[in-house]
Amino acid sequence: MAWSIDNKKCLRCGTCVSVCPLLALNLEENGLEIDRTKCVLCAKCSKVCPVKAIKVEK
């Protein structure tokens, strides 16, 4: 599995950051960053994103 972020769509609302169980997401000045060493691809972030800016794909 892999994920992709569309920072042009991202509203920087922080919803995804708040649901990440492993604190793998950070909102930076240039957009959302995912720490690949922490992320286990649970896809919670993509499920709660109101604009579908995060995609987790098989």
C-alpha cells in the first residue's frame, strides 16, 4: 500500500492530524507531511479528510 497527498486540495484543517493514532502527520508551511517511519497505512487520515486530499492505495 502507498499514500499520496494533494497539498493543493488540502485545507490545512488538521482533521487528519487529530485522528492519526501514531502521530505520523504534521501540518507544515508547505502543506501536510507524513512521517514514513511512523505511518502504518491505517488510512484513518484519508477517511476523515473532507476534501479527499489524502489517498491510500493498494
